[in-house]
Amino acid sequence: MVDDLRLNFKSLPIVVFLAVASCALAVSRLSLRAEENQNSSGSGSATNQVANAKPSHFTCECRFLRVPRDVLRDLFGDTPLGRVNLVKEESLRRLGDLERLQRVTIGTQLKLTTISGAQAQVRSVREVVYPTEYDEESKTVGGFKTREVGGLLNLTPSVGPDGKTINVTIIPEYCYLAKPEQTVEVDLGAGGKVSLLTPNPQFISKNLTTSFVMQSGTTLLLATFDPTEDEGSNAKDFIWLCIFTGAVVDADQIEAPAPE
């Protein structure tokens, strides 16, 4: 009997160890299940938030401006034009004053609103039909082509997670006929005549393709263009600027149209 008691006392630590290990294993399994349930609940909540999130709207304006070179210092100070990126509010106000005084000419001014990630386009153009051949002796033309002149803007904005940073890919263009527009007189027969553009007239185009990152509500100077010889005898006294303004607009801020 004493030997049996000694045997039981010797095996007691092993029994206690097994019991403690079994309890620890059970607690670990319960904790793991609780963590899985919490993660599943959080994932579902995040999924619902993503599903219910409203897309960000992006509104912008792109302008091609013909500016006298002698006002560049007034607009941008001592900063060389090649280093100007952000256009400050003071410069924008001065530009507005010069536009009202008709010292700055607006070639085209395009506005557009779209959602983040969507490719969008706006165009304000007219079709110019011109002959490709002209016979001076018979006053007749042969063959016609068509080209659009005016403003065109293609862009794709992508609003960042902070709702303030926008990655923009943009292709703006401004195209117009060289002045003065040259014409030819065409004989229609039976004494009828009409004036048409000269064959293959001279078109002038300002365009660029670029991508950049901007902060919502800011205005950037995207590009400058030197005038061509076809833009008049005093063309060298001017320079063309492409200015872009963009901002993120919350979908709740876009008002629905009033019912008629």
C-alpha cells in the first residue's frame, strides 16, 4: 500500500501538467475563434464602407492665353517663366484685370466635371471646309477636306485617398486659322460666284500631352508656346500660356436641378 501511495505521488506532477496544458489549449482555441469573428466583422464593415463610398468628382478649367511679354514680370515677378509651376492668387487676379483691359486674349477656355478615374472630353469647335485643288484659269476647285478649329480637352483624373491630391493625365489643344484668312473666287456658272478658303489653308495649333500631380484648388502653368511667323508681324511681342485649374468636389455638394 505504501508503494502504491508513492507511485501516485510520483505521477501527480504529470497529471497536473496535462490538466494545465489542456486548459491552455482550450483558452487558445477560444481566443482564436474570437479573433476570427472580429476580423470577419471588420472585413465586412470595410467592404460595406467601400461599397457605400461615393466617387469623388473633379472639376477643372483649361485656358490658352495670349499674353504680352512685357507683363510677364508683373505676373510672375523675378521668377523665370521656365521655373513657374504654381500660379498664385495674386497672378490670377492680375490676369483677370488684363483680360478685362483686353491686353490678354483668351484663345479658348474649356470647363469640365467628371468622376475620379473616368476619361472625359470637352470640345468647342467649328468645322472648316476647304478645297484641296484650285484652277486659276477656270476658277474651279476640285476636292475638299474638313478640319475642326477651336478648343479640345481630353483628361483622366485620379483622386488620391486623402481626397486632396489628384493625378491628372491631360491632352488639351487649341487650333485656329492663320490671319488673315486667304480666299479664292470660284465660278459657279450662270454668273454665280462664291468665295472659298484658299486650297490647303494655314492652320496653327497649340497642344500638349502631359501627366502631373496637383493639390485640389490650385492653378498650374502647364506649358508656354512661342508664336509662329504666321501669327502676325508683332507676334514675337507675345507668348501663349496654357493654364489649368482643378479641384475635388464632394458628390454631396453637387446640387440636383430644380424640378420644372
